[in-house]
Amino acid sequence: MATHKILVIDDSKVIRQRVKEMLPAGNFEVLEAKDGLEGLQLIQQEHPNLIMLDFLLPKMSGWEVYQQIQTQPHLQAIPLLVMSGRKEEVTEKISEPFERFAFIEKPFEKKELIESIKEAMRIASSVKPTLSPPPAAAAPAAAVAGASAAEIQALEQKVATLQGEVDQLKKQLGQLVTFIKQKLR
């Protein structure tokens, strides 16, 4: 009987099947989701021991699934292995070094997969779940005295999302300026 549940969220049936084949027989129950929305639902229902998350997914992107995981401390405790065929897709949203998950570039071999799973478990065991941003980014107490905890949490999540989008736009602007400078030479 399987002792560990691994959720593989990837729109590629080939990747999901390869992961199943690479894991030691009998030790793992591999759950599959073909898009981010289905994956998030399975995370909530099945409480897997490990999540393997593709970054580019239909319906809800891996980035959006990651953001949802980060809003709930009980989900932050689950080891997370992010997968992508292009690492730059991930680093555009989340800068290195990755502190909350392990990363594996597709395609991968069995040895790389096993090492990445071990890394994801090591990271998860050392990360303290958080709900709010660091104290310097917290809202002043006087401004939120009348707000409920849920409203505050929702606003903090929106601020974090907006900050991520601002950082992405800054990066894109820098790339555009570099491109224009190269064309002017």
C-alpha cells in the first residue's frame, strides 16, 4: 500500500506518466491534475505529502497556484517542487535563490527527480509558514483598527500580488531599455 501521496500538476500527460514511472513502486500514490484549478482542488481535498507543480498551466497558472499555497500556513508546510521547461519563466516571478520550493528543469531524469524531491523536503522542513508580510511591510495599526482579520489578510495578499506585478514590470522595462540601447548602437 502507498505510504505517500504525490500530486503532479502538469498539463502534459507524458510528464505525469514519467513521474509515475520514475518513483519507486509501491511507496507512492501519484495523484494527477491536468491544470492549476484541478491541482488546487486536489491539494485541498487530498493533502498530499509532496506537490510537483508545472509553472505554465491552463485555467490557473502554476504561479497562481503557488500564490494560493503561500496564503495558507498548512499548505506552506507541504514540500513543493516547481517544474518548468524554462527556468526564466519562474525567475521572472520569483527571484532566486528559491526559498520556499525546489526547482527542476524539464525534461529530467530519475536521479534528478529524486534529488529534487529530497531538496523540496529539506526546504519544507526548514521554512516557517507565514501569513503576513515582514513587519516593515505591515500596515499601520491605526489604519486597520476597524478592519477584520480576513479583510486585512485579503488586502495584504493584494499588496503582495501588486508588488510582484510592479517588480515584473520593472524587469520588463529594464529589458526593453537594454534592447533599445542595443538597437541604437
